[in-house]
Amino acid sequence: MKYAKYLFLILSAIFVFEIVNSDQAKACTVTDGVVAKASGDGADFIDDGCDETPTLYEVVIYKLYLCTSAPTEATTSSTVVLTPCSQVFNNSSGATASVTQGAEIVLDGTYIRPPVGTYTHGYAYMDNTFGITWAGELSASMTGMTGGTGVFCGTVANSGTHAQASTHTNSSVCGSSAITAGKFVETLTHFGGTGDPFKAKAEVENINGTTAEIIGYLVDTNEHRATNSAEVDKLEGLVTFANPVVITADTTSISMTFNVGEGMHLVNGGGNKLFIGSGPFQAIMSAN
């Protein structure tokens, strides 16, 4: 059903979250395609930590809902309360969304047309793993975590976990000529830096200059909010839309654009080594 697949796109690109300090990072400074490395005021240089656009971003989606008001968040002893919500997508095995800037997503699964109404919030249940693919040029030489030194760096075909007390050290490679990027698959079990206390909840406001807000929280196998990294099994997302999604009897499609400008985090991980992690991205949409 074409309508339902377009409707799925409303949510599929909204609920992805920055692994490290998402509420502090800014877009990287890029001049003529070159990403600035040097330290400076603010968080718009790699040395300070900044967000950049990945070539490809992958996330696995299980369930999506549209909501007429905010759901009640999960706690360490209870699941999310979705009473004001209507499910719009389901795939119990998980469906992979491969997101690129300005592109559509088509996933396998069951799509459900929601009732007529005004939807101010959304909910997503997804895997806590993210695939990142990117390669680019930096304004100064850095060292790749898996080897190589130079102004050209990129992601490696590898995998790793970001946890409360540790993080991956194998996400990047650098060299003196253009890098062919591989897909790095990152598992998220903690919001925040490795030296911070365990953080199962992250919130991002004013996404990409809009009034949209996102709350992400890590849950265990019971879908209760996790109390430590070892418990984390999945990721849940709640969003407040910048503009309500209005579904009427005459609604036939959803038009939208994707913004993945903050979908990847770059930072000097120490020793001038380039750390690459995941970041949030957004869909901007309207019902037609």
C-alpha cells in the first residue's frame, strides 16, 4: 500500500540519537569539502567534537507509532505507555533503514493506516546498533584508530560498542590519499562519555533549528529503562513534532525531506586519533 509506506517515512528518520554528548555538539565547520580540525571556540571543530553528514546511515526498526499526545516514558520497573498512540509500522524481526541525505526509505514490514486525527508526537522501537559509512578530507593530518596517518580519513568495515566505561577504538582509518569507506556498526549501551555515570536517557531540543524535540532511552529485554550498560537490549525514541501531522479522510501521501546533517560525530579521541560515532538525524514532513 503506497500510502502506508510513505507514512512510515514520517518516523523512520526521526529517532536516531547521538552517542556522545548529543546536546553539546554542533555541525562541523566544512570549507570547500574540507572538515576543520583545529581547536576553537564552540564545538564546531573535530578537536572539540562536531557532527557531520555520513554518506550512509543504517538503523533497524521494529515498531513505529503516531501519538495524539506524549506517551508516558518507560521506567526501570515499567514499559512505555502507548495509550494515546496508533501503530503505523511493525516488523518483529526488524527492518533495516538505509538513510542518505534526500533519499527515500522503503522497508519490508506491515504498514497500518492510522485513524483520522492530529498527531503531535511519535514513538519508535529500534535496535541499539547503527551502521555508519563516511570518508572525507580534513584540514590537518590525523591518525586512524586502525592505522594510517593523513588528511584523508574514513570509516572502517568493523564493529564496536560504546559503553559506560569503555568505547570502541576501531572505527577509523586515515591516509595520504582518498579513503574508500567501509561500514562501521556501532552498538550503543550508554548516552554520554565513557567517564560519565551511566546514562540511559538522552534529550535533544530544537533539532536542526526547529521546535522538534527527541527523547531517547535505552531499555532492557523487558522494555524497562536499563540501569547499566550490560542490561541494554534496544533503543526507544519519543519525538515531539515541530508541526503536528494531521491525518484526514482525504490524506493520500506524506511529503518530506531528510536531514542527516548531524548523523555522525567526529572527535579527537586522544593522541590525535579520529573517533567516529553516530549522531541524530531528522525527517521533515507534511500530510497531503
